[in-house]
Amino acid sequence: MSTKTFSLRKLTLASTVALATGWGAMAQAQETANLDVSTTVVASCTIGTTALTFGDYDPISPSDLDSTGTVTVTCTQDAAVAITLGQGANPGGTSTDAEPERRLTDGVNFLTYSLFSDAGRTVVWTNEATGDVETTGTGAAEDHTVFGRVDGGQSTAPAGAYTDTVVATVTF
């Protein structure tokens, strides 16, 4: 029996020495490799609008009726952005993207109006490059005011509710 005990003691002692000196760790090998990680950031934009509501219009008055609305875009940082406004659902007979003749309608009758990109209402906001609003994306929402004007003195317009729908487009 003492022989078996001695052998078991030798094995225990040898295992303890091997662990203490790192012989057990030498039995394990390691290899490493790099994991490449990548993505591509694409240009992206979202667009939304806040209605432009003129309120009550007096067709007999020679005064223009002004109001504002908003186009909000959120675009990728540093993306080149162009915002255009279409001719509306009721364009006049000679209306073009470059020179829109926008009209509100009650379904039969019309009131002419214009949309501008400046507070002085001198730069018509169009549906093409010479009259668009250009900006650079910041990654945050950016509001762009739409300055509207119904021309005064449109005395042939009968009373009623007049509407139009203009498509706002962001190109990036």
C-alpha cells in the first residue's frame, strides 16, 4: 500500500509543480487574426412640411395677403442638397417648372399666388435648379421658410374655400 500512496503523492507533487511553473500553460497554443470591420455611409435625406395657410382673403382689397410655411429637411452631414417646389395641382396655362403660375382653387374658380425663398418675396421658389434652395446637410433637421403671397385685387373670385397642393422635393 505504501507504494501506491507514494506514487499518488509523486503524481500530486508533479502536477502542483507543473501548474506553479507554467508547464500546464505551455500545453495550450494561441493564434490571432485581425477582424476588419467597415461600413459605407450613404447620402440620405428626409423631408417634411408645415402648411402655409393664408387665412381670410378680401378679393376687393388691393393689398397682397402674405403668410409662411416650412419645409424641413434632415440630410446626411456634408451632403449637397437642393429643395424644389412644384407648380401645384392647379397651374396656370403657361406655367413651367422655371416660371410656375400657382393657383388656389375652389374646384371651379382660381386665385393666383406665389411662393418665395426670401422674406422680401423677390426670389420665386421653383421646381428647377435656378430657383431651388440649396444647402449642405448637417445631420440635423433644418427648417426652410416658404414665403407665400396671394396677389391683392383678384375681385372676380367668389367667396369660398380655396386650396392647392405643392410637392416639395429634396434632391441629394
